[in-house]
Amino acid sequence: MFENKPTLTKEQQRNVVKRIARDYDIQSIKFTKFSQDKKTGTYLLSIKINGSNKLETTIPLKNLKRLNNDSAPIGLNPVDDFESIERKHPLEKVKVSNIKITYLEE
């Protein structure tokens, strides 16, 4: 039997980048894994920022529709790990062309 593996579009991944870059100073982001917890139904999106092993995290999502917008903030945890790249003042507009993005399955 085939299992339905959850997927994200490039647009959804770009939305994640915009939402994170608004509040954090990032030069690169690598999407490393996307899965769904079978017991809870929660989606788990793992990322690595600025090529640093210290800046790796997993973002839990209850609903994939949240990834269709590019404006709601995404906080990164543990907070202490990401404090050094957190912006004092969020950006109004984010240019993803200035950020190196490695999409899932690239």
C-alpha cells in the first residue's frame, strides 16, 4: 500500500521564508524535512538557517492552510538559540530574492 506523504509547494515554502525573514535576519534557509505525526495529525516542518547546526528547528503546524499566507509571524524555538538573529524591528517587506532557499526535495 502507498502512503500519502504530505508535500509543500514552493509557494508555501516561500511564504514560510517571508514570515521568518520578517522577524529574523536570515541569509539562507534549507528545508530539511516535512512529515506528519500519525497520532496527532500535526505537520512537522524542519529547517536549517544560515547553514548553522545551532539554528535548526522544527515548526509544528496543525493546518497546512496557514502556509498559504505570507504575513502571519512564525516564532522560532528554542528562543535562546535564535535570539542572536532576531530583529529588533520586524521588516515591512521581505525580498526572498536576497535569501538563498533550498527547497524540499532539491
